[in-house]
Amino acid sequence: MRTRPAGLAITAALAVLASVPATAAGQPQDAVDVEAALRAAQIDPQRDDQEPTPGAQASVEVIERALRAEGLLDQQYVDGHYGTRTVDAYAEHQRSMGFEGIAANGLPGAESLRELAAGRFEVTRVVRPGKRTTHTGEVVNARTAAMLAEAEERFGAKFAVDQGSYNPGGDPTSAGTHDGGGAVDVDVDGMDRATSTEAVRALREVGFAAWYRTPSQGDWPAHIHAVAISDPDLSEPAREQVGDYYLGKNGLANDGPDDGPEVEPVRTWEQHQRGEDR
């Protein structure tokens, strides 16, 4: 019996493997950069147009195709723009897993994305809020606590948090921004305006969307309001504030321009840790 030379046999085998779809071979063809997808999920719903967030379109399209395959998103919205239709579809996916409340907020969290990814795509740069802890007696998650600690080191003093996170039904003037994770209010008693501005700057430099709030802006005492960018546990109002921050706004209902110290580029905690601000 004639046999095929070994080299030809190997070449033929490789050709067969190359013709098998990557998913069938156990290697997903696509990948989702969670950091990029989270960025888009905060910015895109706040945009006046349908443009995708730079650097996020490919990851968002992968998620949208999976949501489409699950019958949760119409084909016309598989476009790389993580707008309100995609947020709603992803929230429905989370509810189908038994999640509710803040756990079904439409943001791609680690567990819900892993479920959606099974057999479809790889997941990279996952963002996790971590376990709940406290900062000056107020509840925050581990990611937010680490961010506060780094901002305090830059600022040179400890921040007194007078409203933390996961506080549904709390201060009604907060309009739900503290219902989920990542949101804190910092007491400014004893700070003059210049000092409070430096506090806002330190918070922004480590990945918070942060603003100095005055009594003239709402029914509240002067304070610093800060939201941890890309926290997967953000409430809808907090998510909207982060999107506004990226778009140069003040995060208030009046849709005004950002009135805080300029920190460019806007960065997340993960980008700060990697030194991408240097």
C-alpha cells in the first residue's frame, strides 16, 4: 500500500483544521474587551448621534450579535453603538439569568457576559467591582475603596464620605445615583473652593467622574459628587452621569458644560493603574 509522505500528511491535516470554524475547534473567533464595552455602554446612550465609541465598536458588535442570536436585539441595532436598545437587551439577558435590580442594569458584568460568551467569543479585560466594604463608615465596593485611597494619596488628606453606594431609597436629592455601586459624596466642610477643586482633580485623575456641587445647583449642601467610571454596578442615573462626563457635561439635569478642573484624557481606574495617564 502506498503511503502519503509525512510532510504532506501534516500539511493536509493543517488544511482540514484551517477549514473548521474557530468556534467548532473550541477557539472562539471573536473577543470582547470589557473595558471598551463598558466605556461605550456609558457614553453611547448619552450621545445625540449613533456614532460608536472609538475603540469599542468591534467589542460592542460581538455582544450585539450574541444578543441578536438570543432573540433579544433586532438586527438593525447590531451596529457597534451601545445605545439604549442594546442596554435594554443586555438587561433582559441579565434578567433571564435570574438577576434583578442593579444586577440587571444593562452593563456587561463578568458573570452575565461569561454566560453570553459561552461558545461564541472570548472575554478580556474584565472589570470587577469587588466585595462591599466601607470608607469612613459608608458602604462602597472594593474597587471604589481602592480608588478613593489613591485619590487621597494624591490630594494629601483623607476624604470623609457622607453618602456611599448601594443606597436605594437614600437621599432623594441624589435622584438614584447612589442606588448602585461606584457613587460617593465627599464632605467639603473645612475646604475652601481652591482646595475642593484640587480634591475633584485628584478624584478625576484616578478614574472618577467628579464635580463640586453647590446649594445653588440643587437642594443639597456643598459637596463633591463622584462616580467611579466603568463600575459594572452603576445605577442608570450614575451611568448617565459618567457618559455626560466623557462628553464634557456637568452630569446635572440642566445638561450644562463641565464646570470642574480639566483632566485629559478621561481615564478609568484600570487605565490609571496601567500608567496610561503618564
